[in-house]
Amino acid sequence: MLRLGNVTNSLGEFELAKNYYEESQDMYKEIGSKSGIAATTLSLGNIALNQGDYGLAKKYNEDSLSIFKEIGHKYGIALSILSQGLVLFNQGDYEQAKKYYEESLDIRKEIGDKNGIAESIKNIGNVAYTQGDYQQAKNYYKESLDIYKEIGSKNGIANSINSLGNIAFCKRDFGKANKY
């Protein structure tokens, strides 16, 4: 059910995904899987974020973070912290979002999660970009691009290149923007 929720969520079918996540969460509760409960709670938070319900998204993220901390699941802790940063970013609290992204980055470095490291760096770059610090954003995007290339993440590579293109476009460097 969790995977069905992930697929329908990625397709933008949020209500159907929510149903799958809730059904999955009920099953995890029934079997006593705290990691499953935390994962589905985090997924419900992502749906709330996508629907603009920031208060609910924060609550789900806090709940998942609490469970992940209780069971010592560092990957989940880092993901919950990053998700909380995404909520803050969407609310326009960029400095606080950056702090969450940096905290997530530290944990991801500790556990050697290269994809997560690149993701956290990319999100720190998004803060710099949104604040108009294009040079700093460019540095972060290039750093994330290098990591994505190293691990062969085509989606990450495309995302980072797109962000570099956006910077070139904002700087009115259309030749470079077109190159990206």
C-alpha cells in the first residue's frame, strides 16, 4: 500500500495516495512496525505540503521525526528534518528552512547517504537562489550536480542542470541558459 501511495502521490493523485498511506499506516500499526508508521506519517506530511496545508504538514513531520528518533532511524530522521525545511521554505521562512536543510545534510553525511547529501545541498542552493544570491546558489547547484553525476542519478543531474540554467536566465546570460 505504501508503494501504491508513492506512485499515486507522484502522479498528483493526492486523495488516492492519502487513502493508500492511511491504509498502509493502519497495517503498520496492526503489526507494530514503528518505522512503517513513521514512513507513512512522513508521506502524509508530504501530501499535506503538496496541498498547501502547512500546519498539518508540520505536525506529520514532527510526529514522524519523533518516531524515527525513538527507534534511532537516522535516514528517517534526516528525511523528516528535510521535509520540515520544505514546509518552512514554502512558507517563506528561508533562513529557518536553511537551518533544517543543513541539519539534514549533517546527518546524511554521517550516514553516507550521497543522494541525500546532494538533495540537501540542492535545497540549500534553492534558499540562496530565492534570496537572489545567484553565485552562492550556483556553487551549491554545481556541488549537488557533481554528487549526482558520481552516483548516476539522472533525475538529480537533470534537476541540478535545470537550476543552473535558471540562474543563467536570471542573470540574462541566455547563451549559457540555453546550454544548460
